[in-house]
Amino acid sequence: MLADNGFIDYFLIVADLMKFANDNGIAVGPGRGSGAGSIIAYALNITKLDPFRYNLLFERFLHNERLSMPDFDLDFCCNRRDEVIEYVKNKYGDDKFCQIVTFGSLAAKAAIKDIARVFKMPYAEVDKITKPMQFSQVMKPPFLPYVFDKIEIKDPKNGQDFSILDPQEQEKKIDHYNRERSRLDELKNRDLISLYENDDAVQRIVDLAIKVEGFPRNCSTHACGVIVCKEIVGHVTPLQRNGEDITTQFDMKEVEELGMLKLDFLGLITLTDIQMSLSAIKKDLGVEIDFYDRKTKKNALGSPWYDDPEVYKMLSEGDSDAVFQMETGGFKRFLQQLKPDCIEDIIAAVSLYRPGPMDMIPDYCRSKQNPKLAKYEHPMLEPILKRTYGAIVYQEQVMDIFRVMGGYSLGQADMVRRAMGKKDPKEMDRQKQVFIYGDKKQNIDGAIAKGVKKEIATTVFNKMAKFAGYAFNKSHAACYAYIAYQTAYLKKYYYPYFMASVLNNRVNKWDDMTYYIVSIRNSGVEVLPPDINRSQTYFTVENKVSDMSTTASIRFGLGAIKNVGMALIESILAERERNGKFISFQDFCKRVDSQALNKRCLESLILAGAFDELGHRAQLMAVYPSIVKLIANEKRATDCGQVSLFSMGDAGLEDDVDLPLPDIRPYDELTKLKFEKEMVGIYLSGHPLGKYAKEFVGFNFDTRFLKLEENEEDETTNRNELENKPIIMGAIISDIKRVRTKRDNRDMAILTVEDLFGQTEVMLFPATYDKVKNKIEKDLVVKISGKLSFRDGESAIILANDISPIEQGVTISFEEEIESSDAYKKLYLKYNMNDKNLHSDVLNVLSAYSGNVEVWVRNTATGKMDKLPNVMIRYASSLQCELVSLLMQENVAIR
């Protein structure tokens, strides 16, 4: 196996495939995970960050005390990742290369849902069981026996054999008992226990779910993991077929335990965005950008890479749509508070904006704005924590503190850091003693021997123990901060090119397309409709006036239109390139391949607006069958050797006879938009809700708030903010699916609704559906009241309690920001102002919406109502949504 040749071989193999990727123009990330802390990896061009510059530790990656071998996780352009895999196969042989299997297991909620499905329990009833279950991310399954109090935990002291055990074994049993009791107390849900005891159907489902929780549910191919062996791979691990793939039968952990060193090839769409942007900029503007230029280390403006003040100014304003990992509303607020001005701030931001360390954000931002607020328990800590203003943010900082204050080697420090993450009380007590007093056997001096008082050493250890589980790997954060900065730089200086690339990589993701097109239009850049004489296959930039232009337009690509195949588009563009623009619709039909004249293709192009300069859509829809038939007849006649009327120029007849376009009225605006949505997936020339924007003022929710982080580690952040919060939104009904409950055969419905920024589903349970069924119909604009519900592995859904039609209001552009200071004079809030954290969060939200509306607060701690001094806001629906998520709907009012 590869491990037999030592870890150096592994470095060389990774360096070789990275060279292949770079030589062939395949976008590669700057690094990922702890490998970026390796100076060897940097020297071999495996990683692209200087680890010394950012104090990244090699020992976080590899050291003598570490038993398991580390590996490199490698990010590639998602479109060309397969080329790298194919290269490895060809170089080392198919028989010595294999992908790794992964097993999906039945999680607690999934076990209940799967079994409930077998017993045909209605979705609403299943929801009553699964929704109240809340599990901490750090807790590991099983959960169900604890939730329903179906586990027996015996006190070891009551056993007859307890007294004869040695003290160490007694302590182990007592520790285990205490942990189990604590776990039971935390997970036990009295409401669910009552439901279990009083409902036979629930009892039957839960009993079975407890038995199968954790069972393997399915096997598939690991998304990125592969192994390369010195021997034939089948000689060292059993294999199996998963669809078209051959995989190991051992999973990732078992493969590592066998001593095989694996490679992780990850496809990252952001790298594809960057690569496509750089290629288009070089082609159109002649500007070559190298974000890893180690010679000049400067960009085109003469500023050092990753140190451009204009980029940080943009981020400080919260303008981070399409910026890697920084797109959510919460992250935008964080950037406005943080006001980053260097790459270290971006590294910290990536590390802090996660469940757990988010609680540190307000203090961290205050300390950044006023470094005098930073506190250090001992002077030894200042050099380590100065860049993070006294806060422990990175795992590397924990390791450094153990080294500097406790006298550990960095390898020993890393092992203790890992132990801290497991939160084993007994092990933590033992490590605390070693940190304070030292351990001669391990050659650790201890803090006291280094002149640190016991009380201070204890405080520092407790602080590390608290934050070690939350602390982030700085090597990983630094790599992703580089990618975030690159996207921010392209957004700032080459906005149309960058956003065109973002759209091109999301052509089939209609919600994302809508979100980004709205964002582009709000920035002042025009998104031009598809045009048969101007569009290319993909989104392109038009009106290129300078290399720093943000006034250029983005032209819609023909490839984004449904029912038009890529091969047909390429043939159309080739004909346009050879013989010039199409001068009429009939000219188009004569010149293009006959396959492009099929009904679905032509109708899609017409209704998407691609022929708008050659005739309006209603005319072309009426006349195209006749034109296609005429051209088909002519072609048949020509093929048979007959002379057609169109080819009798020598006989004195006209060579080109165009059928006139009929004199009919154009489609009304709503019909036109409806067809655009059907053919392209989004509205192009407007939005049916544009006339209702005034009615939406005061609503606290839109689909922008459903946009989650691309990083799976952070996906729960927005969910925690929005789960079960009361919401009000305005939307248009695009689909109604009526269903019947299986238990009592009652009518209910699932609506697909769409607002200005995307779409979502709305669930109408029988009681609600009975109340509103006569009010709802397709294409109706409605006000929806309800709450958000997030389903495991699925998109969010709105559980509605009321729906009512909205009458048409004043027409305003849907790109225009809603200002309502004339309509509303004061914002009224009610909450406990003595809760410093809550009060700080409210002020942080308000500060992002400066305007001329007063804010009044009733302090629930005192009952008094006062005007907030020096706070004036402008009203927007997003402001109300953020406030409701903090204070609940009944505590936010505008009058």
C-alpha cells in the first residue's frame, strides 16, 4: 500500500496531480484543512498560503504524537474535477485506484419518518413527533431512547459488585452513570413522552424507530474520497459496485485504520466562478489576473494582493452577495459591525460565524473597533491573542497557549486540544493538573514552573476548555478567506464579468438565478434579455467600456432557455457567425438547421423574447407554423429537383418572399411574464409582483431569508434564526396541489408560491385549507401568515394559518428599495433592555437601517417606554424580519 513507501511519497503524489491541474488550467483552491499549515506543502505548490505569514502550525497537520495519518483535502473546479480523477487512474492504473464507499444511517427523525410512512401516518401527525426534538450538534446518537425515557440507567452504587471494584473502576462507572443521567435529563421530552403513552400508533412507531436508529440505510460512493495503492486495490480491500462506480466495501475510517492514505477531491463551484471570470476578463479586456503572484504580490492597481482598501470598504457595507461564504443576512450584519480592513479580519470572520462562537461576535467587533477593550489574563497571552483582541478563535491559539504557558510541545498541545473537544470530564481534570503543575514523564513543565499563578493558570485552562470545542482550524479558515477575498475583489472591480460567471454556473438553479439577477439589477447593472442576434451560449458582458467598468450590461445566454439544446444553439451561433445577423424571423428559419425549427425550440425562443427585435411575441407565435411549413415544403421540392417559387429569380420572380406578420395585439404584461417564467425559469422583463410592492411594506419575510451558507458546517445558522418564527409574506401562487390526508381522508393543499426573490412551498393543513380554499387560485397575489418549518435534508416550508388575496397597489419597480418613512412615523419595540446581549443584538440590527424614523422601546424589566437616543431607522421588510427573529412578532410594531 502507499503507506509502505512513507508519507513523503504521499506528498509527491499530491504535488504531481496539482502540477497536472495547474499545467492544464484546472482551477485549484489555495488549500483546505490543516494541510495549509505545512511549509512542505507550500514549497511543493500543493498549498498557496505562506504558513509563516499567518502563524499556521505544521503540528496541527502532522506530529509525532498523532497516531492517525493526516491527508490532503483538495478543492478543484467542479466542472473539471473528473479530469483530475481520470489522471490519477491513468497514471497509477485502474486496478490500483478506487473510490471509497459511504454508508447512510437512519438518524433519529429519519427513523421515525420512514417507519411512519410504512404505517401510513399523515405528515402532520409525524411532524408532532419529530418537530419538538432538538439535538445539540456536539451530541452523538442514539437519541430516541433518551427522548422518550426508554433507557434504563442503573446507579452502580446499588450493585452488589460495586464495593469489590478497585477505586479506579468505581470512578469510571460513576462517571459513566453521571454522563448518562445528564444526557437523559437534557434530551428527555415530557410532551413527547405523554404523546407516546397516550397514542398507540405513536407508541408502535417509536418502539420500532428506537430499534432501527443508527442502522445503515443505504450505501453510495463517497463524494470526494479515493485511495491509491501500491498493490492491486482488490488485494487489500474488498470491492463492490455502486451504480457505475467500483468502490471499497470499507468506509473512510476503516480504510484509514488499515493504513491506506486517501485523497479527497472536492468540487467547489466558487473556484469555477473565479476561473470563468478570469478567462472572460483576459479575453475581453486583455487583463491577466494571478491571485497567487509571488513575484510582484500586487494587483493591477498597484495595491498588494489581499490588501485593497476598496474591497474591504465594500464588505464593511455588507455588500457581499456572491462573496464566498458571506452571503447570508446574518453575515452581512456581521460584516457591517466588524468593518474588516485586512485579510486577518476575513479569516476571523470565517471562523466566528458558526453556531457556538457566534456568541463572541458582539464583543469581538467592539474590541476590534477599540483594541483597548481587549483583555489578557497574563502577558504571555498577548502575542498569541492580539490579532483576535483577546478572544480564543483558532485551534492553533489553543496549541500555542499550551506551548507557551504550559511548556507542552506543539504535538502534545494538539493531542490535548483534541481531548478538549470530546469534553470528557475525567480527562479534562487530569489535563488541568498537568497544565498547572506539569508532568516530568511527559517532559511538561507546567504553568506554575513558568511563573504563572495557580489561579491565573486555572482561569486560562477553563477558558481554553470552554472554547476549544468551538475554536476553528485557522489553516482552513485562511484558505477559505483567500477564496472569499478573490470573489470580493472580482465583484468590486470586474462586477459584470464575475456575476455573469456566477449566473453561468447556476443556469439550472432557478432560485439562485432569480436571487442573483435581482441583486445585479439592484446594483445598477442591466440584465439584458436573450437576443437571437446578440446572445451567446452563456451569459456575456456587453458595452465593455473599460477594464474597471461596472456600467456594462450582462446579456442573457441562449443556453439558459428551456427546450433549446446546446447542440442547436451552437449551430445557430455558427450560422450567425458565417453569414451575419438574422434580418427577420423568416430569414432565421431559412438559414438554421431544420432541427432548430421544431415546435418546442421555436416557441421557447419566441416566448423568452429572443426574437423581440424581429416582431412581437404574439405575432411570431401566430405566424411561425406557416413559415416553418412553407420552408419545409420548399426544401422537399428542392430535394425532389422541382423548381420552387422562391428559386425563380431568373424567371423574373422575387427570390425572397416573406410572409407578413399578422396585425394582432401584443400579449399583455402578465401573459408575457408568465411565458418568460415558463421558458426561462425566471421573469426577465419585469415581475408580476412589481405592482404590489407598497402592499408588502410591513411584511417581515421574503425568500431571501431562506438562502443558506454553501458551507455545510454553517447550514444550521439561518435555520436556528428562523425555525418556527411567525412570518408574514406577500407572494403569487404559481401552483396548487390538492391532496387528502390518509388518516381521516380530509382535503389539504400544498402551494408553490413565489415572491420577488425566489419560491417556496406553503402547507395548508385541513383546518386552514377549509378556511381559505375559496380564496386561493393560481396566479393570485396573496398575503400569507404562518411559520417556517425546516425538514431534514429538504427545503424549508411555510406552515400557513391564513391566506388572503391582496388587491393591486401602486406600481413601482421591483428593483427599487422600499422606503416608508412617510407612511410610518415610529417603530415600537418591546423587550428586556437589561438583557445586555439582546439589547446589543437589537442595536446591531437597527444600525444597519439608518434613516429618519424614531424607535421607541418598552423595557419589560421596568415597564417604561422611552425613545432610543441617537437611533433613527428607515423601514424595510428585511428589518422587520430580523427584529421579529429576535423579539417575536407581537413585540414589533410600526405606526
